[in-house]
Amino acid sequence: MDGKKITPQELKAVWAKDLDQLAEKVADAINNAKLGNIINDSEEPVRDANAEFRQRTYQAGIDLLQTKQVQEAFSPSKDSANSEVEE
């Protein structure tokens, strides 16, 4: 993990779709709860949605980091590209 690190901006871009899905699930759980039982009816679906979001966001961060490391490991440098062409 020399010079390749992920940034908050990159994570936000990757997480955008998952965040939208989380918001939809939370809104649905709250909106579908019975009046007077909003917490009881929505707590478990919201907790499940957050658990899924947590797992997806962590996995997306790891995938992003691995992608950056692979690109760095296999990207030819300027000097090596020129010497290969000359040979």
C-alpha cells in the first residue's frame, strides 16, 4: 500500500447507489409502519438495511483499494515502455 490510497471522494462516488438504496429501504420501512407502532414496525427492517449497507460499503472500499493496487502493480512506467520498444 505504498502510494495508492483511497479518498473520501472516491468512496462517496462508489457508495452513491448503495446510499440511495438504503434511503429507499428506510423510508419504506417507516412509511409502511402502522401509526402508533412506527418504531416497533420499522426498527428491524431499518437495522437490516443498515447492516447490508455497512457490509456493502466496506466491501466497496476494499475493492476500490485493491483495484488501485493492481493498477499500480501492472502499470508500466515511462522508462520501461521506451526500453522495451527500442529492443
